[in-house]
Amino acid sequence: MAINENFKKNSLAHFRGRVPSEGSHTLDGFGELGMYESPLLGNSDDDKVDSIVVFHMMRTILLTGVTHHMIAFEELDARSAKIMSNDWHLLLDAAKSVVRTQFTETRGESTRKTSADDSRDVPRVLVYCSTVLGNLGEIYRIFEAGNHFVEIIDERNLYKSVYIAYGGPDEAIAERVRDFLVSKGVSTAFFSQTSQIGQKLHRFMSDGINTADYMLLICSEKSLTRNGVLNEIEEIMSKQASEGGKNLLLPLAIDEFYKTDWCPDRPDFARNLRRIVVGNLRLDSDDAFQEDMNRVLSALAVA
């Protein structure tokens, strides 16, 4: 089964952030050179041959002669951990072989002589997943039993969760925001996707806001004048007050209505919004949208 493309991009971005490049003294085994999907076979406890699809990344630092590895796949559980542990060294050696060949074909014979052949592996291997299923302690013990030193990275723990507040006329924009966040592994509460038939609207709003770490507010004339959105602003202000005044609101503006023209019945709504940084949400180009949403990701990142 093919690995989700967004998951690949997220794992690659995380690996690049964790292992800094040394410029021309770095050989990368991901992207067009080294990213590949490989069936990894091993025997489970019931002697049946099983397989998982993994996505391997490696970076060799020539100045230090070390190679860093990260293995990514979507759902990590005890069974997949056992398969990986059984064929651990085979996996890493095979990955080096494939990447070395790709370096040779892409950069010439001289690269092959200084690639992963003569490097030593960093003992700790990063294991990146979108979800951990089962007991994390048990999974760590499986790797430890095979004398493998790993750090497990659950994509869900990289970002704080968010509730998206918007007015009905802006639903298409809110969906675009939601899709971007979900593609990056952010846990997102969104009315049209996570509400249940028969659920009271106020209960969904209250539960969603108080369960999520932040509320992302789409600010526009169409949204800020709707009663439902005003109720959500009131709810997040109440939550902020109960948490000692901590700001939990991430506003994104698609017009300038909030700056001077917005005059809600409760003036403190507008006053509090204008006291914090309001991000722009540019919709005229994909590049601008991505740039603005990356700022949101930075705000949601777990320190």
C-alpha cells in the first residue's frame, strides 16, 4: 500500500529540521535521490510472513563521517515494531546500498567513494509515524530487546490542537484552512466534519473550544457579524480568563473589517482582538496561502 504523499512531505520536513545540513559536505538520501517505499519482510510470533511499507531517509555528514537515519510509516504498533526489529540491520544496509547507487548515477563516480560506504551510523534512529497504536512503552521495549536505540515521533504530538471558528459564508475558506492543517498532522475540530447528527450546536461549540488547545478565528465581515461566531468568541474569552489570561486565540483576517468597522454589542470583543497580532490569510495565490498558513503552524508547534 502506498504511503500518503502528505505524510512523506511532513516526515521529510521533520527530518531536515532535526538533522542540520552541512552544505556541500552533506549527502542526502531522501527526496529525488533517496526517498523510496520498500516492503520490509519479517516473521511474527505466529510464524506468518508479514510486511509493512516503510519510507526511509538518511543524511550523511562527510565532515564527521556519520549517517543519520529516519524511518517513517503511518501506523506504529507492536506488530510492525517486531517486523522492523527483526530486520533492522538489513533495512539500514539495504537503504545505504540504494542511496549510494542513486548518488553514483546522479553525481558521478567521485561521490560514490565518499558516500555512506565509509560512514558510521548514528546509534539512535528516528521512527516517525502519524499514529501510535497500543502501548508506547511496549513498543519501546520491543526495540530495546533487539538492542535498537530509537526515538519514536508521533506526528500528532508535534502541534497543538485547534478549533476553527468561521461564519457560514466563509466555509469554503475554512475548509481550505482545515485541509492544510490536517495534511500537516494537526488535530482539528471543524463543524462540518466533526459534528454529530442530533448534537446541539452550542454543545459542539463549547466542547470543541474547551477541548482544543487554540481557537483559530476566520476574521471577515461575513463571519464577525454572525451570532454563532460571536458566541464562539465569548466562549474562548471565558476559557482564556479561566486560564489566567493566556491568549488561546489565533485570528486570521481575510479583509480589514475587524480593524475599525467591527462594532459588536460587546465592545470588549473588538478591543481584545485588536490587542493581539492578527495574521493575514491571503487567498489570491497558493504560495501566499502556504506562507500565511506556515505562520499558523509555527504558532501551533510544540516547543
